[in-house]
Amino acid sequence: MSESRGEPKSKLKILFFVPTLAGGGAEKHVVRVASYLADHSVDVTILVARTGGAYEDQLSSRVSVVGIGPNRIRSCTLSVLACVFPLLRYLRANPFDFFVPVLNLSVLLGALCFPRQKGKQMVALLQNNLTAEIDGSPLLLRLLRRPIHAAYAECNGLICLSHGVETVSYTHLTLPTSDLV
């Protein structure tokens, strides 16, 4: 975002990526934060693997929701994985300042697809204790434990939504404490 003399300041553009807005604590936080930012002159888009979530109706009318995955896949894990190429295309074709993948698999996919360009930042949003969450997950996510940890380390920052998550995350990720919010 640059501002020249006589030119109006361009709007900050934030792009969230979540599996769905059907329910859950992290998703509810995204709805609240995205709506607040959009109502305060930030250009906000939420990419979802599956559209039609109950929380979509709670968003500010200024927030754009873009479905990039196939709604026919019932598994949340598989629907996110099916977004690899649509996410790559979207990130390359649309300008943004901040990319905020939400939850483990979205962060992993985001790290794979994120265009590392000057001026673009990736900040992951983490809801629960990373290790406990993966340990209690389906086999596929447990097998992806190391790549998921590595994906968080690729981020420019980490937003921890729950009390105590930042300490556990710092222990398991190679992020300096200054990058945790």
C-alpha cells in the first residue's frame, strides 16, 4: 500500500481462507473480525472450500465470500485438499496485502500456494493447541503433522485465538515470540 501525493490511499486488502463457515469457534472469530474490518474501510474477502455455511448470513454485506472448492465433497479435510489449484489461481489473479489461512490444513495449503512476493504477508490463525489438535485428528492429518508445523513456520506471523495456545505453539514452531499475537 503506497500513497502518492494527490492520490487517495488504496484500501488494505485482506484475504481469509477457511474450510467452511458452517460453524466452529475459529470460523466465528473470522466472521467477527472480517465484518469489523470491512465496516472500517478494509477490503475483505473470505475464500471457503465449501459455501453455504450458517455463519455466512452473519457477515457484513461488505465482506465478499468466494467458494473455491467443490460443495459435493462432504469431508472438510478432502474439500480443503481439493482447493489446491483453485487457491493457486485465485492468489495469482487477485491482489491482496494479507493472506490469512485459518486452521491447520488451510495453513498447509496456504503455505504451498502462497505467492512469496514483496508486500504480501501470510499470517496464520490458530484456534487450538496445535499438537493436541493434530493428535486427535483423522489419520491423514496426523500423517501431515510435520508439513503442517513447517507451514506455520513459513508464515510472517501467527494469531492465536485461545489462551495458552501461543506458548504451546512457540514450543513446537520455529517462530520468534515477536511473531505471535
